Amino acid sequence: MPTTHQFDAIIVGAGGAGLMAALYASKGGAKVAVVSKLYPTRSHTGAALGGIGAALGNLEEDKPIWHAYDTVKGGDYLADQNAALVLAENAVDAVIELEHMGLPFDRTPEGKISQRRFGGHTSNFGEKPVRRACHAADRTGHMILQTLYQQCIKNNVKFFDEFHVVDIIMNQGACAGAVAIELGTGDFHIFHAKATFFATGGWGRVWRVTSNAHTLTGDGAAAVFRRGIPMEDMEFYQFHPTGLYGLGVLLTEGIRGEGGILLNGKGERFMVKYAPNIKDLASRDVVSRSIYLEVRDGNGVNGKDYVHLDIRPSTVNKYLEAAGETRRVDEAYIARVLAETLDVCRTYAGVDPLTEPMPIQPTAHYAMGGIPTNIDAEVISDARDTVVRGLYAAGEVACVSCHGANRLGTNSLVDLIVFGRRGGMKVADYVKHADFVPLPANPEKETEAEFKRIRNSKGKTRPVELRKEMQRIMMDKCGVFREGKMLDECVTDMQNLRERYRKDLHVDDLGSKYNTDVLEAWELGCLLDLAEVTAVSAANRTESRGAHSREDFKERDDNNWLVHTFVTRDSTDVYTDGNPKLVIDTTKKVDMSLAEKDPAFMPKVRSY
Ligand SMILES: Cc1cc2nc3c(=O)[nH]c(=O)nc-3n(C[C@H](O)[C@H](O)[C@H](O)COP(=O)(O)OP(=O)(O)OC[C@H]3O[C@@H](n4cnc5c(N)ncnc54)[C@H](O)[C@@H]3O)c2cc1C
């Protein structure tokens, strides 16, 4: 029999979003547990390097409305404008609050929070780049995670570490909690809660080259999706332009913020061609596509599929001088502000960025889409904004949607803090008056059967083989550039892989304690589900917008496509229905509330 635990609220995931939600729910008086498959400070938020954006205006004039504008424009006008405004306005408070909690931000000489430039962030509605990214060296995410974890401990939040949540429990149209497996024992646990909050992060492991940690397998999104909740805007997946060649390890955009330059195999600064105005600091989708085109035209370094990122002081100073800027950098400065980056390059690529350029290629990085929510982190179940009682989501797993078709750098950390906090407050309010939804009989039954099936499967294919195949296909057919026929093939490929996953799997470890073999096999099932939804959503959207770039529909089509994509599974038979139908709904229009007041927010052709 599984052990049953009861809390007002359980938060699934202990990254920035989960910890912020836990902190605010507990501050509001709720009895809160955080359930996390990783030890909290190992969450991917800790890998975020560059910074968190907020219009503090510490170094030059800045305003939240300019931040909202950049967010909407960077998102290629698919961002819900009400959500982008909340993001930009709440960011200012939220960052100052982190400072008050003890987060050691870098300082200006006057003692204010220091800020640096980042791609796509400008002042006065796109006029010129602005210093908006607050940073603690290039360890900003690490510091956020440590600060929030300490605050949660202080506030008596209960932690269940190394517990994998594998299902949500739905009853009477509401969420009654979640089912989890304890890694150390293999035992099932039932978490019975008034509010269940998903903050499980992204799923970069769908692709071959990715900046995402091994654990980012989309479990939370898949678990919710399998119970009939739609996934929103899944065709929009961001490739970050500067992944370390061959490995995908992320090199922060802060490098270009500090003056780093992209150079092709001929030593040319090619971004001048693609974004004459903002050059190397154009938004990520634009830079990733430019690199792809350079490589396709034979301008990769040594004829290979990578280009160079150069932060050597001699290079940076040359371009600063040419731009008429007075600022200069030296080795000591670069070594201080990009300490983590230098370390990563030396360790993983054997390249010292102070003396040689870094080899880079685009790497799968961030999910703009996910579990649909409103601006208070309440999950919605359809294009008409119907709220699912007791179910919440925030952070990368959620789609608010404040990032639209493409997220700006630093805006994910803002999203975690802003919507984690709003969600936490909403939960605290909700649990005060809500009752527990009764648990159905044996809520672990279906998942237990699935784990039994995986453990006892006698097929020929190991999960790692299927995973590699999925990652290769998604990279080739549903990556930086897309095209109709390839996307259709990709959908069929994913369905075939899922069929093999059901019928021909083979796992080696038959034990129950610390059986990561079986858990990884289960995680692969999540990745396959999300890969298929991504391909289906991408095939359906016949335009190019933000991170979704189609060779057969090169233009953005504002007449037909200022709408969100909702994909729902027609069956909530979680594991046994081999081929559930995916239903697409594109009736939800993008929120244009800022454009109604100010024409600056109307969709415009992008120029750089
Ligand atoms: C290398 C890198 C650098 C980045 N740099 C920046 C940056 O400078 N600025 C910026 O704004 N953004 C950056 N990002 C993006 C940003 O860091 C992430 O989008 C964000 O941290 C996600 O936070 P989260 O709280 O949603 O999830 P995560 O921090 O990924 O945490 C997910 C949590 O969910 C838990 N979990 C997952 N599945 C389960 C399960 N089945 N059961 C229980 N628990 C589960 C995990 O244990 C973990 O605690 C970067 C991302 C990467 C990969």
C-alpha cells in the first residue's frame, strides 16, 4: 500500500518557480510540501548564468513599459500583452525583494544592483540597447536558487527530495493531488492536496544538441497532458545560438553583452549582414538562423557546422573603438565577470576564451509553450480560459504566455520569480476556503501497472537507443528550420517510436531501490509524448514566427495566426491507449490589450 501524505499545497519541482511558489504559499499560511526528483539546489535554475531582467534603471533610464515592449516584440507578437506587462512591472519589485532576501548581486560603484546588456533589451521602444540584466557574476541562477531554498527552510516548507511525481490525481473535475515514486525505495506515495502546483521545468532532452540537463525530460507537462489538459504553443521551442560545439553546453548571452563578437570561418562579423542595427545582440531566433545560414553557405569554421564567438580583449576593444564607444575591457575584467564561462570552455572544450575564440553552434534551450495558465498561475483546460480547480503551474513548464513565439534572454528568471510568486499567493488564498477533493480508490493503480510493464518488458530495444533516435529525428526535422513534408514525417516517426516504446522495450535493472534505469525509461515516454505534440503543432502552423521558422511558409501571417495553439489528447486512458488522437484548437486569440492603447504594440515587421 502506498503511503498517503496530506498538505494544503504540494509544489512539484524545486527550481526557481517551485521555490518561489512554496515560499509565498507558506508565507500566506498554507501547509506546504515541495516534492522534487532532484535535491533542490541541483535544479536547472542553478545553471542560469547571465542575469535577470528588470527595468530598475540603475545605470541608464529604463521603464517597465519598455521592457514589456521588448518582450512583446521579441516574442514576435504572439505574447499575451497583459502577461508581458505583468512580467515587466512585477519584475522590479521581485528583484528588489530577492536583494532583501540576501541575494548577492554585483554592485555599481554607488552600491546599486549592477546591470548589463542582453539581446533584444532596449530603451524607448527599440531605440538603443539598455542595461537591464541584474547579475551575480555569471552565477545568477545559482544565487537565486540558494537564496530561495534558505528562505523556504526558514519558513518551514517540508521537502521530499528524490521523489518522482509520475501522475496527477483528478476527481470531480478538479485536481486532488499527485502520485510519486520514492527513488531510494521504489515505493509509491500519494500526495493528497487542495492545490497541486507544477514547476517541473523544461524538456530540452527531446533534441540531440541541448543546453538542458539530463533530467529535463518534461515529466510534469506529460503527466498533466495525459490527464486531458492541453499543451499550448508547443511549436515554439527556442534554440540558443551559442552552445559549445558538439556538446550543446550553454555559453551565456552575457558574453555578447560584454562585447563578444560572432565570426564565421572567414573571420567576418556576419551579424552585420542579418541585423545591421543590433548585430550580435539580435534576439536568439535571429542569431540561430543566421548561424545556420552561414554554415549552409559554406562559411562554417574549417568547413564544419560551427562558427566562432570571440571575447578576447583585443577583438572586443577593436569593435568597441570602431563603434565609437569609450569603454575598454582587459583580461582581468573578462575573467571576473565571465568566470563561469571561462571555466566551462577550458574544462569541456580545452579552449581558453582569453586567448582563442570559442567554437559554437545553436543548442536546444527553452520551451516557450507548455501547460496553459492565466496570469495567476491557474491552469486552464481550454481555449476559453476555463480554470481547472486545484491545479497550478509556473516557470518553464507553463505557458502564460508572456514569451510568445520567442523568449528574450533573462526573461525566464523573471518569469519564475514573478509568476511563481503570484501563483504562491493565489494558492495561499485558495486553500483558505477550499476543501480537499476526495481521493478516488487506488489512484496509483495505472502508473504502478505501467512501471511493472516497463520493468518486465522483454523486448530488444534499450531506452537509450530509442532516445537517441528521437533526438536525432527531432534535430533534423523539427529544429531551427522546418518544412511541411519533414514535419509530417516527424509526426509519423514519433508515433512509430512510441509504438516500439510500448512493444519492444528492454531494461536491465530489475530491482526497486534506486532504479534509475526504469525511471529513465518512464521519462523517455514523457519525452516521446511531448516530441509528438511539438511536431503536430509545428506542422499545423503554416507561417514563420519567432522560433518557428518554415521554409515553405517564410512570412509571418498576422491575419490568420495571431492565435495560440492548444493540443489535447482525446483519451485520458493514460498508458494503455497506444495511439491517442491529438486534437488541435486555434481559437484562442492573442491578448492585444497594450496595442489597443498604444500603436507601438501593434505587430510590425521586425527590423534589426
Ligand atoms: C544552461 C542554462 C542557462 C540559462 N541561463 C538563463 C539566464 O541567464 N537567464 C534566464 O532568464 N534564463 C536562463 N535559462 C533558462 C532558465 O534557467 C530556466 O528556464 C529556468 O531555470 C527553469 O526554472 P523552473 O523553476 O521552471 O525549473 P527547473 O529549475 O528546471 O527545476 C525543475 C524542478 O522540477 C523537478 N522535477 C522535474 N520533474 C519532476 C518529477 N517528475 N517529479 C518531481 N520533481 C520533478 C526537478 O527536480 C527540479 O527541482 C538558462 C537555462 C539553461 C539550461
